[in-house]
Amino acid sequence: MRFKALFIFLGIENYMLPCFTKQLLGVDCPGCGLQRSALFLLKGEFWAAFHMYPAIYPMLLLFAFLGINKLSPIKYSNTITITLMISTVGFILTNYILKFI
């Protein structure tokens, strides 16, 4: 509840960047929905965040792993990083393709 009041007070939703690809070409880009999804995630609306941009969770998992690996190196980190990158890109491309179907 405190976070919602903080977001309303700061007016974060008013400062979101527009998608220039959508403005210029009239079609969504592969990243459309990422900002709104992150905002839903910060508000605690986890299902709405996934529904808005399904790649948000694999992306967060990748960034968290990279941060943890930077602090204390993990065995097989290259394999794990590549796997997380491939899954993130797979989610992004799948979401992008499904938008047009």
C-alpha cells in the first residue's frame, strides 16, 4: 500500500518513455510493454506484469544471476548465463510473434 502511494506521489506513470518505433512505423517493437510491466512489478501486481510483458521474469532472473555472479563467481556461470539469455530472447520473440497473430 505504501508503494502505491509513493508511485502516485511521484507520478512515475507520467514520465514513461514513448515507443518511437510505434510512433514512426505504427507497429509494436519487441520491447513494447517492458516499462509498464516493470511498473506493475513494482506495484506488486505480478500477474499483470507477466501479462503485459512475459519476458520480464526471465530477464529479471538473468540480471539477478549476473549480479550474484559478479559478487561471487559461480561454477558453470557461462553456461547458465547463455541459457538464461536464450530463454529471455525466446520469451521476447515468442511474445512479439504472438502479438501479430
